[in-house]
Amino acid sequence: MSEQIGVISIPADEDGFVLMQCPLCGEFFKLRTEDLKAEDVIEIWCPCCGLKSETYFTKDVIELALKKTENYAMERIYDVFKKLERKSRNSLVSIKAGKKPMRREEYPIRSGIENMDITHYPCCNREAKTKAMYKICGSYCPFCGVRYDEY
Ligand SMILES: [Zn+2]
Ligand SMILES: [Zn+2]
């Protein structure tokens, strides 16, 4: 049984870049939405540490997903009790559903993290945004993992 309980949209910045976080080194970087959707982009290398990870969701995205799941579960449980309440009205044991559970606030995801520079990677002819220091100490192409010393 699988049911989608909500869609999380990750906002892009004014240049069309989406914020990502590497779970291996903890660094933030940004990639273009259209590159992430491109068919030839199957794997993503972290431009900061050069390693490959399965997912690059930021903590904000993960937290929001957990909150959405929790809110969904609470509401379903409440619905079940509400139904029982109706059914049990004339029976010996009566069930009261009580107050509707409070929804936990779902904060929007920030697209922020300032001071990021666009780096162009000629090997793949694509761009990424990383913290300015990676321009000085070098970075990796997120689309093929090639190392660039200072750029
Ligand atoms: Zn990394
Ligand atoms: Zn490349």
C-alpha cells in the first residue's frame, strides 16, 4: 500500500539553482533544476568533497518530510476515532474522539545560503554554485566527478 501524502517543493533561487547538502561532508551547494532533471544526469558528485551520495536533501527538506508524515498520521488516527465515535453512539461503550489534533507547523524550505559563486565545468558544460572558497581551493564537477584545482 503506497499513498503519496504530499509533495515537497524545493524552491530555486533567482538563477534557477536549488540548494542541496552533501550528507558526507555537510557542505551546501546548488545545482540547476534543469540539470537535475536532465536524462543524462544519473549520478551527482559532491563538488566540495568529490564523493558520490545517493541523496542530497538538506536538513530542511528532511524535517519537512517528517512533519508532513506526522501530520498525516495524526489526522488519519483522528478520522478513525471520529468514525468509531459515530458508530458507538448507541452502544454500551462510547468513544469520544476529542479535539482535532494540532497540525505541526510546516515551515517552508529556504533557498538561502548566501555567498555562493557559480562555477562553470567545461567537461560537462554545466554549472554549479559553491561557497566562494571552493573557487580558490578547487572543486569537483558534480556531473562527472572530475577534479578542478583552483578555478
Ligand atoms: Zn561532500
Ligand atoms: Zn564534468
